[in-house]
Amino acid sequence: MKLEGIEIVRASVSLRDPIRTSFGSLDQRDLVLLRAVTAEAEGWGECVAFKTPLYSSEYADAAATVLERFLIPQVLARPDISAETVAEVLHPIRGHRMAKAALEAAILDAQLREWGVSFARYLGVTRDRVPAGVSIGIRKSIADLIDVVGGFLDEGYRRIKIKIAPGWDLEPVRALRERFGADLPLQVDANAAYTLADAAHLAQLDEFGLQLMEQPLGEEQLRQHAELARLVSTPIALDESVVSAECAADAIAMRACRIVNIKPGRVGGYLEGRRIHDLCRANGLAVWCGGMAETGIGRAANVALAALPGFMPGDNSASGRYFEQDLTEPFTLDDGHLTVPSGPGIGVTPLPDVLKSITSSTTWLPA
Ligand code: OSB
Ligand code: MG
């Protein structure tokens, strides 16, 4: 496939209700969108990097810069490119996985549109809908948390995850168990807020029958997660720590986790995310698809990925959980599920008027 050029679109959209995590509050999505143009099609990719480097080292302005200066020129210089070769072409450039993932996604969308094949079919998924889960931030009070969780359960969400941090962990979990019972599928996500010295404290979560605790320790602490796993009975899931299939292989070998949160952006692309799914499945580990409060562009591809057989219910929520107005046709809940898009490519495109209203700048890089 020959690219004619790639456009970088910078835009910004507010969240309806900020999501507070152990590292800060997410109230706005600073967007880096890519439009890959070929003679026959155009494809879209969304970069998941946040405005600030607090979740991981990547952030939106840096992603836009590395895309413009280093990543996009590499793929435009190729007389022939396919989505399957993008990661290898970009491999010499270190890191910047979220930026790379967006570029691969845009090229993959264009390629699949040329072929007239949906991303779901390309992946070989076996489901046409996935159960929706929701990730709920740190709230101002227990009463407020219970209200918010009750609201999401009424909407049909099948799994609840709450953010935790020192000072907001045992009490909210206990309150949710008291109010909603032992059968509620419940997870916690610490976003790296604890240390191994907190092991005895974290073990107090064991009595609540959580599905998992996500990323209790730091991004680079695989060995310490393996030690923590021996001190708590709640299964440990890793998010920030798993940035590649190699990393997942290490985590599995070290028994650092029993479950992996696959965020395609964090691991450098959907194709690497698929490899991690396959690796985990072959090793008997469950995976789920994480979210980064994506617009419909990223959400569409996430929902397709999450329809692979090894995925348990994840952080894929409806558009309305995040935005007043999504960038694409909104994803809505149907009986607690999201429908896997079936049109060519990711199956959705930005709504022109919405895109125009949120765009702050565009940069066209011709081949
Ligand atoms: O760790 O998964 C995370 C939100 C902001 C930053 C980090 C994370 C999250 C979420 C929400 O858990 C994911 C979503 O709903 O898209
Ligand atoms: Mg997480």
C-alpha cells in the first residue's frame, strides 16, 4: 500500500465527569488523531497519551512531536507499507509506544478499508458483542461512590472497577460489598500508588473477594509484584508494567501477575496487543482490554480486540460515560454490552461537524 500522506489533528474534548486516579484528575482529553491517506482509502488512529506524563512517561504534545519529526517520516519514506510492517519499521526509534500505536492503527484502518474487511474479521473474533465494564475514579465520599456505582449498575454495566489510593481503599471496597453484595464483579486499580512495604495493608483487601487488584506497585517493579503476589491472595493484574509482549513474557515467567490489562496504546499497537493476548492465553492467564478514555475512534478498535476469546469484561464503556458528544456515532449499551463494529476497518469515522468543532490544529505531511 502506498501512502499519499498523513495528517496530524490536534483536538480537545472535555469529560462529562472527571476521573480521579491516584496520580491526578482526568478532566479533558487532549487528542492526537492521525488520518492516513492512500489512493483508495483513509484511515484513522487515536493516540491514547494524556495531556500530562503522570500515567506513564508519554504525553500528547510529545507524541505529536515524535510523530511529526521521526515516526511519520519513516513510514512515508517507504514506497510500500502494510500495517503488519509498521512496528518493525519504527522499531529503531525507542519508546514512544502510544505514538507508534496510533500510527499503526491509522495505517491498519486505511488498509482494511481498501480490502473492505472489518478489524474484527481481520482479528478473527468469535463474538459480535462484548460485556461492558466501567472504571470509576476516586470520589468525594463513600455515599457518592455508592450512588455512582448504583447508577452504572442500573445502566447495565457488568463489572465495576474502582480507583484506589492510600486512604481510599479498604473503606470504599467494604462499603460496596455491604451495599451491592458478594457477587458484584469488583476490581480495584491503584495506578502504582503503593510500595511493597504496604503488602500487609493490601492483604486486608483479600477478605472482599475482588476479581483482581490492578497495578498496586510501580511500573518497573515486576519482581516486587511477584513478591507481593506471594503475600496477598487477591489476583494481581498488571497495567503500566506491561509495555510489550517481551515484558508480558517476563511477568508470566516471574509470576508477577495472573491477569494482564491490555491497552493497545501502552504496548505499541493493536497487533502487539493481540500477541500479548495469544501469549497470555497460551500460558493460562486471563486478559482484559483497558481504556484510556478514548473517543469512538479508539473505542471501536478496542471493542473489536476485546471480542477475542481470551478477554474477560474490561474497561470498555459506552461513549456517554465519558462525553456529552463523542467524536463518532456514540457507542451505547445494549443489555450491558457493546456491539462490535462490523463495517470496513474500525467501522467508524469522525463526525465532520464534531471534528471541526474540537480541532485546534492540523498538520499535513505528504509522502
Ligand atoms: O489505569 O486504566 C487506567 C483512566 C485514566 C488513567 C488510567 C486508567 C484509567 C481507567 C479508565 O481505568 C479507563 C477508561 O474508562 O477508559
Ligand atoms: Mg489501570
